[in-house]
Amino acid sequence: MTSNARPQSVRGLYTPPAEEWVFLPPSVNPPSTSPTTSAPSHVPSSFNPSVEDDENMALPMMGRPFNLFLSEYLTTAMGMPFEVGKTLLQVEYRPRKKFVQDDEIQSVIEKEQFELQDDQIENPEEADMYFSDRLAQPAAPLVPPSEQIVETDASGYLPDLHPSWLLNDDPEISRGNGVWGMIRRIRYTSSEGLPGLWKSQLISTIHSFLSNILQPSIHSFLLVLIPSISSPISLDISLTALPNPGIPLGLQVTSHLLTHLLLSPLELIRTRLIVMPTSHHSTPTSVTLFKKMIEEEGGFSTLYFNQILLFPSILEHSIRPLLTLSIPLLVERQFGISPDISPVLYSLADLSLGLGSLIILLPIETVRKRLQLQSRSAGGGKKLKSVVKLREKDYVGIVEAIWRILNEETGVRRKRKMTERDEGGWFSGVRQLYRGFGMAATAHVTVFGLGLVSQMLSGNDGGWKEI
């Protein structure tokens, strides 16, 4: 063979390799190449129910709505004691000394005289002389008590001069301890006890369950009505991912507002059931309470359009979602903090703005709950039986209620002898608008701490995980 001869071709020696990209068990034949093949079983379909979803349900045979309601019921039960304690703390009337009623002042004076008399008799010899002198005195003539005409209410019952359903007001377990102190007062009151911490549990669950269902539906309906949006916005897309989040933010706030306005009668029933005594014979059920409100307080329309209910509801349920949804936009676009680059700094900014939003929300929430306890009947109607003391005179509106709370109330613990200086100044009245701030702040800080722990466990590449 010469050097310039061409080499022999090896094309005939090539053997094509076997198919290697078939991820099937050896016992299963490869799928046919027919055009009528169905989609693989592992691909989720919107038309067929997922087997994994049924397996993850608590009770697969009861259906998905029942399992969602059961999950919501258990979740609500965990936070219900704190909600009950916070509501009672916000609606309780703690007047300054000059705004206390005369009968309360007289009872306090009698109690102080009795305690002072007991303190003076400490020596056993003095006690023997005290009782011997009492026995030596002649018996006083028996004078029949003067007849007192006591007016009855509309049902014919006599008024309770010293209601037995009021919570214990022991300063050692109540005053100055916030929501925890109120929970302890409920726990140590014989007429309430542990069942009193889960009042209106079913109503709260129904409200939360319906709001989670209605809000996305109302939001989708609003997206269809807005012609300026060329393409529908998915509910799963975050507002921070949109170039112009103004209109989507407004739609979400509107959907939350309409949802809670529609369910506002449930919030009214929940607040009244929490305040009313648990074991009293006159405490109605939720259905009976709903019927009484319609019959005695101006009909069904007043549940929505009465001014003492409508305006506070619009304020709370428009400001709350606006602040909650705007915090990520402010952190990322105004402060320039990214959750992917600086997750700890982002969470700190989110925590700070969340605590700042409580300064706006808590006064509105406090005033709204107090206005929900007022009767809308002509002339004020019958006073609501409450486990905590309420203000005798009704509030006129939102501004007047805030002014009364600032000027009439104080959160300082009661003493035997108190002056106006001991009751605190203007700031003591401001504190009454922020009852429950400590519990709400603790919840924000707890979420922040859990987020940091989750980030540390997931590693540096795990990023921030929403709780």
C-alpha cells in the first residue's frame, strides 16, 4: 500500500446505539407512537381529581369542602383564646375617678371601711373587748325598712344590682397585664372558666371559611369588569412582580372590602357573643341573636347601612389590606431591599412596617368593637349583658368615641386612695386605644423569629421562606 492511497471507509462498521432515554421499569413495554396516546399519569390535570390531594385530606371520604372547614376550625381554635381576651380588653370601660358612677363609689367606700376596721383589730385582747362591748349594748329597736319601688325591665325582670357574671377584677391577675391578664380573669371566674375562652368559635370559623372562598371569587369578578386591563392578572402573581401595581392593588383592596362588608353581620354576632356571659340563662344562641337584632334593631338593612356599623367597617377593612399589601412594595421599590439578596434586612423592614401599621389599625378596631355593642333601636334599647363593664352612655360616632376614651379612661391599677395625678395624664388615655398591642407585636416578632430559624435550617441558598 502506497502512502498516498486513501484509507478504507469505516461507515459500514457503525452500529446505532440502543435507546437509552426511556425511564420506565424493565417489565413495562415502551409506549406506542400512536397519535391517540393519553397524557402520562404523573402530569396534573385540571379535569381529573388528583389522587395525592385526596390522600392528604384529613377525612378523604367527606369531601374537600368539609376538610377545608375542619382545617379552618382547628386553626381558629388555636387563636380563639387570644381573640376573646383581646376583644374583652378593648371593650372594657375603665373610667377615671371623676367619671365613676355614684353606686360604684359607695361600694368602694364601704369596702375600704370594712377593710380598715379589720386592720385596726389585730390584737386578740382588742377583739375580745370589741365583741364584749357589742354584747353589753342594748338591742336596737327593730325598724322596718322603707319600701323601695324598683323598676323592672321590658321583660319583667328586676335589675341586677351586683351582676354575678362579671369577671373577677383582682388587681393581682388583671390590671396592667394585657391580654394574658384578661385570659386569666376569664379562667378564674367561676361563671366563665375554660369554656369562656372559646366563645363564638363556630361563628369565627364560618366567617374565616367564607372570606377565604369569597375574596378570590370577587377579585376574579372585578378583573373581568375592568376593561383597561388587556390581559387577566393571575391571582398567584405577586404585586412586586408587576411593573404597574396600582390598579391590581386597588382591585385586591376592593375585593377584601366587599368580602368583609358582606360578612359584617357575622363579625357583629361574634363580638356580642364574646362579650355576653357564657352560663347566663338570658344569653341567646347565634341564630337567636341574629333574629333579635333584625326584629328589635331596625331590620336587616341596619346590619349593613347603619352609620355606627358601616363607617367603622369601611375604615378597618380598607386600611388593613391596603397596609398589608403595600408593605412588600414599599420595602422593595422605595427602600430598594430585595428578599433574595438581603433576606434578613428585608424581614426586619417588614417587621418594622408591620408594627407601625398597628398604630393605625388598633384604635379603629377598638372603636368599632365598642360601637358594635350598642343597640340601634330607638331610644338606645335594652343594655347588653356583658362580662366586663361597658360605658353607660352610647358613643355618637368614631371621632366622639376616640375623644371619650382619651379623656375618660385610664389603665392605671386601682388603689384605695388615688388622686388625679396617680391616674396618669393624657398619655394614659392614649394607651387605652392600643389595648392588645403587646399581643399583636409578639405575634409579629414570633413570625420574624420563625422565618430566621427557617432560613438558617435551609442554608444560605434556601432564601427567605414565608411563614
